[in-house]
Amino acid sequence: MSDRIGRAKEKARHEVDRARGRAKELAGRLSGDERLETEGRTDRARADLRKAWRSVRERVRGIGDSLRKDRS
């Protein structure tokens, strides 16, 4: 159960990071601040990368669980 809560918190953190990056990107675009816009894109890319890594981790975990069940 606590593992499920940890995953939910991690997912929420990724979404917050992505939204924060989008806000920075828009603020940079509106103000003409290229650095802020680039920082926002970087934050979004980082959040997307974390999400992809979480997906890979989940798949590997599922494969490991399947292999353990087959041995039983």
C-alpha cells in the first residue's frame, strides 16, 4: 500500500514540475526573456524524462514479478 502512495506522490511531483516548466516557458515568451523560456522548456523535458524513467521502472518491475510467479 505504501508503495502505491509513493508512486502517486512521484506522479504528482512530475505533473507539478511539468506545469511549472510550462508556466516558466509562457512567462518567458510573454516577457521576451529567452533564458526563462529555455529554463521552462528544460524543466518540462526533465519532467517528461522522469515520467519515461518511471514507466520503464514499472515495466521492469512487472517483468520481474512475472518471472517470479512462473518459478512458483
